[in-house]
Amino acid sequence: MLAILMIAAFMSACKRDKDTVSFHSDGKGYYYNDSATRMVFPGAFTPNGDGINDIYHFSVMNVFDFSLKIVDSTGATLYTWVDTAQRWDGRNLQGQIKQGYYKAKIGFKTFGGTIISKDLVFILFYAGPTASCLTKDAKECNFPDMIEPGHGFVYQTQETFCN
């Protein structure tokens, strides 16, 4: 029961950032869409080892000079990548997984040549490998398994929610 309560404490993340500059956010995830470039970033993931949304990943089309850096609440860089096919497993510099808010500092050039730089806030849900469900409030989030490349969040998540 304690594990489930820990998740509830961080639920506001999926409705936290209502940015409208360059990226659109519905409060559950992030979108960038122009005539040729498309990006979709989930607002949450759950690296608990159950095989569902264990890795933070996203969908991109026609992006150039890509870079993304994951930073924690202290500003420490946890993961950096320049290849859009790379993924993050949620581990910090000590190899631990800690629930909380994280920033994805993203930079890229669109197909049309526009240079974009933005910080996106997302949440890592983790209550340990024995937690069997997420609080029902987590339904407010878009997870990686909901993404259809080129179309956005179109699927239902396979996450299990508590009643």
C-alpha cells in the first residue's frame, strides 16, 4: 500500500506544463508538428521491470541535429543522446531509479531549417518492482506504449491502474 501512495504524491506532473512555444502540450504529453517535422514525447514512464513502458522513448520524423539531455531536479545530467533511436532506462548516476520530475532538454533542427530548443517536464513513476498498479490518477498521463509514430498518442496504455 505504501508504494501506491508514493505514486499519488507526484501525479500533478502530467498536467503541469501547458507550454505553447514550439511544442504543444495537452498536459499529458508533448507534440511538435509542422509541415514535415513531427515529434511526440510521453509525459510519463514506469521503469519497474514489468515490460510495459520501462524505457523512456519518443517518436520523431524529419529531425536533424538532434540532441536530448535528461536532468534531475538538482540539474545533474543523467543521460545524453544525439541519436533519436536511443532510449533511457530511468537510472540516475548511481544506477538507481528514483521517482520524480525530470526535464528533457531537447534541441533539433526541423526539416524546414528552424532551430528548436526546449525543456520538457515529465515524470518517472517508480514504487519498486513489487508495485502491482498505478493510482487511477495516473490515467491522466500519456505513456510511451500509446505512441503511433507519425500520428501521436493513439493507443490505450497497457499499464495497470488501481481501483
